[in-house]
Amino acid sequence: MSHDSTAAPEAAARKLSGRRRKEIVAVLLFSGGPIFESSIPLSVFGIDRQDAGVPRYRLLVAAGEEGPLRTTGGLELTAPHGLEAISRAGTVVVPAWRSITSPPPEEALDALRRAHEEGARIVGLCTGAFVLAAAGLLDGRPATTHWMYAPTLAKRYPSVHVDPRELFVDDGDVLTSAGTAAGIDLCLHIVRSDHGNEAAGALARRLVVPPRRSGGQERYLDRSLPEEIGADPLAEVVAWALEHLHEQFDVETLAARAYMSRRTFDRRFRSLTGSAPLQWLITQRVLQAQRLLETSDYSVDEVAGRCGFRSPVALRGHFRRQLGSSPAAYRAAYRARRPQGDRPGDGEPTVSQPGPAGPGATGLAGPVGPVPALLHPEAGGVPMQSRRTAAMSLPGPRTGA
């Protein structure tokens, strides 16, 4: 799944400076960055594959700070160029940033701002989105990053529309991707945008990867609580909510349990999770419904009741908005992709049919953590609808990220 929005008018009007060409790609490296993410744009844009029908790019590897640059496993890298290389590039890629809690060097941010002002295409892979956000290039724009860091990105930069469901987001002259392999997806998308499907397909075959992946990050979302909330008094209220998702309660109930007004509760909750409490609660109910559809034979109506939805219609509406399919279609697709012996009833224990629901009777092995469907402080209770480059397909089985 990818989000390809229409660029903002000011972005669309910005022309590439005469000294810049989009086929000149500068990759900005920093010390402490993971080597896998750093190597993705180097492999995609730095190897001559014209024999396979892939037009050639010119690669400039630039150090974003004084070297040597230390990376994964204690390796040291020496970049052949410094920040001056960015002044010649029409495409600038930031593949990673070493820490989501520390600010990038101001000199590098200034270079990115100048490149953007002169019409360069700016790309942030995984945690590289934090560098783009620090430069102010994501203000008011849709963006994504690794689902694990999305709440922090939304909290630290509240003007950014962070959507952790997407594999990548193309907002015209600024593009961002989710973690690790999603960087390959975005780089292939760039090649596809520049040179067409045939060139992108040829490159994908050389890399032995799908030319275009369907689905989004939602299948990989972890269900643990954000680290920021662990020691906060609000954590007790969040834990209670997760244990009682089978009951019908609203945000006012949570605010009362926190001994706060609704307004104060909303503000505190957003500051901790980056999400509005109503959207967080709906997302938890949808995630629990998703798990029950995967592991039980409950009807959709029964799943709705066991996840605290007031009606099956409410479940279907929220489920489709967050996952792009109906509950019934999701279950059918999930089971079709699993080996016969792994399905409920084929030797795998199913969710038991408990008696009257009580505290903790969620039907799950453990609590479901707060992963907002759209992590933006102004999103309210309705996920932002985005135009996508391809039709949304049904999510497959969950795996680790």
C-alpha cells in the first residue's frame, strides 16, 4: 500500500534549478546509521544496469557530518563527498538517522532546505523521515516511517500528518517510506515514476524483489504500549481499557477513571501517544476484531459484540476504513493464505467460547497496544482518507517486522 497524493500548489509550482537534475542522486549518510537502510539507495541508484534496461543514475554519496561514519557492526565508512554534493543533486535521499531523540546537524538541515527550495526531490527512508521533519520539510504534509517510531514522529512534529499504515508516501517533491524493505519499495517507485513500469520491473528482477508490493504496515504492527506511557499515571487507565475492550464504554469513561475532564484527558493522551483517544480506542477494537477473525470461528456479529462495538455495522465501517476490507473478506483472505493444518479446527486450538464476559475476557492471549490508525493530533476520530496509487488489497497474515 502506498499513498501518492497530489503535491501542494507551491510544491507543484517549484521548478528544478538549472544546475540540478533529478537523475543525479545524493545519498546523505550520518554516523550511527544502520548499514542495511543506507545501502538501499546505493544499490538502486549507484549500479549501472543499463544492460537490463534500467536507465542510469549518477550517485553522489555525501557525509552529513565529519567522518569517519560508524555504522552497524562497528564498520567505518568514508564518504567521497560532503554536503556540497547536495547542491548538485535533483534527488536527495536520507536513508536513516541514528537517533529519533536527537536533532540532526544544522548544517545538513540547511543543505536539505536549500535543495528543496531549488526544486530537488527529497526522500526520507525509515528514520530518515525524522531528518526531513527536523528541516521543516514535512510540515502540513502526509508522511510515514517505521510503525515503531510513528508515535514519536507524530508527537515530536505535530504538524506532520503521520500515517503508519503506509509502506511509503509520495507527496510530490517530498517522499517518505516505512522501515527497512519499504525503502526498496519507495526507490522502485521513484524509478517507476522517472522511467516507467518496464524499467522498474527490470530493476526489481535484478534485485529479486516484487516490483510492487500490496498491503501496508498494518500487518506488522506490534501491540505493545509506547515506551513514553509506561511510567505515566495514565498507563493504568490505558491498561484498564485494553482489559475491557469487550465492554461498551467511551472516552468519557476513561477520562472519569483518570479523574480528568474530557478536554484535559484528550490533551494528556495525545501528548503521550500522538493520537486522539477516540481514534486510539477505535483502533484497539479493530485490532482485537482482526485477531478474533484470525483465531476463532465467531460470526462477525459475535466478534463485534466481543470487541465492544455497538453493532456489527459499526465494526464493518471502522474495519473497512482501517484495513481496506470487510471483516468477512479479511477472514477469508487470511485463511486462504494459511496452510490447511494451521487453520482453526485443523489441530490448532481456537479461541474458547467463554461464559459471561468479565474483566480481562478479551479472547486474546495478551493485551493489544495502542497503534493509532492515523497518528496526527488533528485527526479526531476519523482516519484521513488518502488517494492511493493502487487499489488496496487485503492484508495477509501477521508477521514480525
